[in-house]
Amino acid sequence: CSSKTGPSSSAGRNTDRRGNHPMEIVWLGHEACHTPGHVGGKAAHLSRLAAGYPVPPGFCLTAASDYEVLRQPGAPAHSTLRDAYHQLGDRCGVVSPSVAVRSSAIDEDGSQTSFAGLHDTLLNVVGHESVTEAILQCWGSVRSETCCMMRLSAPPAPRLPTNYTARANPSPSNFPS
């Protein structure tokens, strides 16, 4: 069971020594985050909702992102992720926002498959180092025995990358009644 990743050509990324774009980040509510093939169904739907309604701010790592670079200390992807986390804090009005890190895989849910609850979700994650660790943990859950068995029994998907959304945990003030 594997997760393919590749280079990206959109904004919100850094390049590695070879000129690849290993980490692409898009923000909920922005047009670049509205396409399920780019960010997965859950993130795309949440992004469309955020474009017109009060939804806690958040960002998404795209399907084109190479999560393996997060295992390399000092890789440019770390500064991309750190910068996005700090921007999220600015948008929330706090230095270190508590976030939820969850998957929104391209093949996670569809008309013929449902992976609901199979990928890890981490709540109340604070600090960009902890967000990096949470993303790697979620990414690892894609290769769990249960997920691999589901993918083997499901109809072929066009691709299997997984992307992650870091979203500020909502408080009552985020959702006015």
C-alpha cells in the first residue's frame, strides 16, 4: 500500500535543492482549495463553505505535497509549514493556535468506497513541531493494515495521495447563533 506524491506548481510552497516543490499549502476559503482532486473531498467542501460562511480558519497540504520531506530535519518544507502555522495564529489572533489535523484523501470517500474513521485525526495540536508530527502520524495511518485492505478491495482510484488540513479548533465565538 503506498501513497504517491509529486511536484506542484501553485503558490504557498518552498523548493528543495533539485528545484522540486515538496510542500504546497492552500487556505480554506480560497479558490485553490475548492477542488477535491487537489485537496480531497472533505477539505474541498469545507473550503467552499468557508468562502461564504464563518468557518474557523485553516490550511491544507495538497495531494501534490511530498510528506516524506517532513522526515528530513531542516528541509524547506519545515519552514513552509511553520510559516503557515504562524499565519493561522495571526488569523486566529493567538500566537500558538490549537488545531485539528486530519486527512482528506483523494480516494477516502466516494460513491463506491468509504474510509470514514480509518485515518487518524489528532485534536488540540499546538505548535508547528507538533503539527508536523501529527501530519506524519496521519500520513502513516494511510498505510495501516485496515486502510490497505480497504484499498485492495475497492475499485481502482485515479490516485491515492492523502493531504491534511490543520484547522483552528472552534470556540463558541467562531460560530455565532
